[in-house]
Amino acid sequence: MHILFRLGFCVDRHDEIQTFTPENFWYIAPTVDIKTFHIDLEWSRKRVFDHSIGDLFLSIVQASPEAKLESCIVKDGASQRPKPLNTVELLKIASKQLGMGPHTTMVNAERLYVKLIDVH
């Protein structure tokens, strides 16, 4: 029974999916063009979910003498619902976070599944 409690991350993922609310986000996709070289840079922050912060970063880039803003693209979109765990993700998380081997993980996942079916 103790191991079944350790697999609570499956329940947590299910709860995340059920309570998910999409949010708009903003991101910066900087590139460097020097003669014939084109380099896509990666912004470590990835995304911001506050429009005013997105505007702040845009104004910083616009005010910088070292940078040149060539385009600002606006697309409709929002964050995506978390995906359910597939078997591979389950095995990865169980191994990394719980130190469980694949056989132990699958045996306990099956027990958890059977108990869930018995409840319903």
C-alpha cells in the first residue's frame, strides 16, 4: 500500500488536467543576423504570463541602441492543457523521482488502476 501512495503524481497529473484553465502568454524569440550568419537565440525564461511584463521587455528591446526590432508578431494562442501520462512518461518519472524500477512501477500502476476500477 505504501508504494501506491508514492504514485500520487498520477493523481496530481489527473487533477492538473481537470482543473486546467488556458492562459495567454508572451515570449521573445531573438535572432542575430551578421552578414550571412543567422542565429536563433533561446530566451531562458521561455514565456511570461503577464501582459505588462511582455510589454516591458518589448520596450527594453526597442530602447536599446545595440538591438534592432525588425518585427513584432502577434498570434492568438494560450498555454496548453497538460498531457496525460503515457507509459514511457510514467516510467521516467517513477525512476527519476521515486527510484523505482520499470517492473515495480508497472506492477504498482496496475494495482492502482485495478483499485480505481473497483471504486467505480
